[in-house]
Amino acid sequence: MPNSEASNPLPSCSLTTTLKIPLYFEPLQHDAVAYNNRGSAYRKNDQIKEAIADYTEAIRLKPDFVDAYNNRGLAWLQLGECEKAKLDLSKARFMGGDIVAAFQKIHGSIADFEQEYNISLQKDIATMLTQQ
């Protein structure tokens, strides 16, 4: 018996719903880069505490991981934890990281960062993130 569209219509699909992709990926136990990357995904998804936990794990696994210190510093800023942010950003800079270039690449400017996260940075932190 021939299969016709009239006798066997295909189900219709609607793409009006937004799909949320959960962050279920589990990094390898000793993969600091994977923890840092997942932390960045959490931070972009406004899951700041989860991001900080992953950045902290990346630092535990690789204590000289400049990017993880920089990223955790920026996450601390989003929580208003300025002293913790200064410590991490200072450590990243001390270890040779270009925190100014990293900040500009991720956020553009201080004004953009403040507007995006609805916060006002302390002058010393703003200076740290804009001057070499």
C-alpha cells in the first residue's frame, strides 16, 4: 500500500520555545582548563557562585593558572567582593597576566562592565583594570 502524505501526515514542529542547555558537563578530575572554561560558562549564565567554585578548583589543580585568577577576580567583582577581587587580579598581574587586555577583550570598558552588572567599581579597581 503506497504511503501518501494525506494518509500519513508528518507531525508539525514548532520552534517557538527556547531551549535551555544545562551545564552538566563534568571536567576530568585533573583538568584545570576544563574547570576554568566551565567557570566561564557559569559566569556568562549569571551563575557566579558556581563559576567561583570552578575557578577555585582550576587554581587548586594548577596554582600558576593566570586566567583562572583573572576570571575569579572578575566574578568576585560581580558579587561585590572587592577585596577578594583585588587579591585575585593582583595575583594574575604579578604572575605576568595582562589583566587590562583580558578585561577589555571580555567586557570592553569599565562603563560597559558597570552597566552590564549594575555595579560601580571602586576607583582603585577601575584603575587596575585600565592601566598597564
